Amino acid sequence: MGAKLRYFDDYEIGQEGETWSRTVSTADINTFAYITGDHAREHLDRHEAAKSPYKERVAHGLLGSSLVVGMTSLVCPQVVGRGVPEAYLGVSRPTIERPL
């Protein structure tokens, strides 16, 4: 029998968890830029990025967010709704009034 499903409300503030680590590569950054159309210099141009406070290229913020959601969905799927259809459905279906 599988582990008991835990929903978002079952977690307490301050509770921690762990996923595996992932190194974001140049290929990841370039592919994300290609897919999203975000070709900002701080992501793609190492010479321009060297002049920034970070001194090197930085990954897109949404790339990082996407990785977090993806990793969480594998380690703790019920938190982000994977395999839990109720996560995507409202408790009750709203009534839509249509003019006669």
C-alpha cells in the first residue's frame, strides 16, 4: 500500500523537505531562452554578465521556479496536484448565469 496522501493543509509552517540536487547547465539556460524568447544579456552573454554584480551569467528566475515545481511534483506529488485530480477542481462548480 502506498504512502498516505498529504495535502497542502496537512503541512505545518516551518516543516522542511528535500529533493535531489540539480546543476543548471549552459544548455538548460540556452534552451529555456529559446523556448521563452527571453534572450536577455544577463542570461546569455558571459562578457556582459561579467560586468554585473553576479560576475557571471545567471539562470532565468522562471527556470528555477519550474525546476522547483517539477522536483516537488516527483518527491511530493500531492502538494502540486500530480495524481490528485481534486487539486485542479473546485470544491463546487460555480453557477454561470446566462442571459435569456
